[in-house]
Amino acid sequence: MIDVIPIPAFKDNYIWVLINKTTNQCIGVDPGDATPLLDFLAQHQLTLSAIFITHHHPDHIGGIATILKDHQVPVYGPRKENISFCTHPLIENDMVSIQSWPVEFLIKEVPGHTLGHIFFYSKPWLFCGDTLFSIGCGRLFEGSPEQMYSSLKKITELPDETQIYCTHEYTLNNIKFAQKVDPNNENLNQYQHHCQILRAKNLPTLPSNLALEKACNPFLRCTNALIKKTVEDYCHQKFDTSVQIFAALRAWKDKF
Ligand SMILES: [Zn+2]
């Protein structure tokens, strides 16, 4: 039996922790800060088995050095990014298995937010870092719109019941933008209500699931006629391809 638990870090990050309840072992994903994870391990008497890293940003890797002082565990991260302490550099279609864990993780390269960004997938869990957010997607700090668009497509090819464990609690803000772009989307309004209730209780809106994201996330709906028209009206120009719509949508969100 494996649980996935969020540990809040910084202002709006989550360090996701997979817990094998049979063995009291766990895996930490993107520990940007050591203290919240180390406290959690001590509090629940868990043994750390491994660290997973999706990309090189400090709020995802900043805690690794301190954690490794007390826990000598393998660190799995993207081969295309130069991450200190990474013991297992990963590329597209690698499979990761951790000693004494009954699951395997498929690796995919999802450039866009950064050039070497990867995700870890083990049905139904997707650890996608800053690539897909609930009702949003990561900023294009390093990659092109084309790269990010095809990275998001890789995610949409996973099963609908995939659980989206992204790194940031941005959902309510993302919904506000999505409602501008996709004003008649009743599923989106219902989801906003659901998320407002969770946040009022200080609970995470995550994980999301892929079916809901396909129905509500404008960055996955660039072929939708209404979204296309809203973006074209905003930009005062016509677009021929869904990548152009995506690029315009991402640029609009950057200024929102
Ligand atoms: Zn990032």
C-alpha cells in the first residue's frame, strides 16, 4: 500500500512524498527545502529510499545537499540538466525501480519550462514538476512554445485517470485566467467552487486528474473553437495552428 502525501514548502510548493506503508520507506520528489522533509521523516519514523528531481530550479533541488548528509540515498534526475548530487541521470523512456519498492517509474522528457525537464510516471501517479499545473502550465523559461506544447501532449496521452502531482498550489489563480479565456465552461466554474472550499480549509487542490484537466485547462484545449476565438480577439490576429494559439495563450497568461 503506497500513499502520496504533500509536504508544503516555501510559499506555494509541495514536496510530494510516496510512502510505502508496508516498509515505512519513502521517496521524496523535488525537495527544494530540506527541513520540511527531514521533519516529516522524523515525525513519521520513515526511512528515505530515494530522491526524484524533475528539473534544476532551486525550489526543486535546494534541499538535496542537506538531506544527503543524514540520508545516503540515490538521487534520480534529468541527464540533460547539470544537477549536483544526481547519482542516476535519466533520459526518455528510462524505467526507474527502487530497491524493495513494488513499483516502477517511466521517465519522459518534457522540455519547455526548462530544457531538460522530465516527468516520473507510475500508473496512476504523474510527478510532472512545473510542466502541467492544475488549469495551467509552467512558464517557458528555457524552451519554446513548440517544445512545451509537445511536452503537454505527452502528458495528455497518459490515461484519463492519471493523478497530476505538480509542484505548485497555483490552482485558484489559474482558474481566474482560464475563466477569461473559456468563460462558458461550466466544468471550470464547478471546479473553482470545489477548490475554493479546499483552500478555505487550507487543504491542497492537488492532485488533479487528467480527465478534469482535459475538460478545463485552457493550455490543453488550444483546439477548442471558443478558446481560439477568445485568444484571437485578445491578440487582434488570426492563428493557423494550435501551437500558435498555445504560444499566444502562454504570453497572455505571463502578463495576467
Ligand atoms: Zn521550475
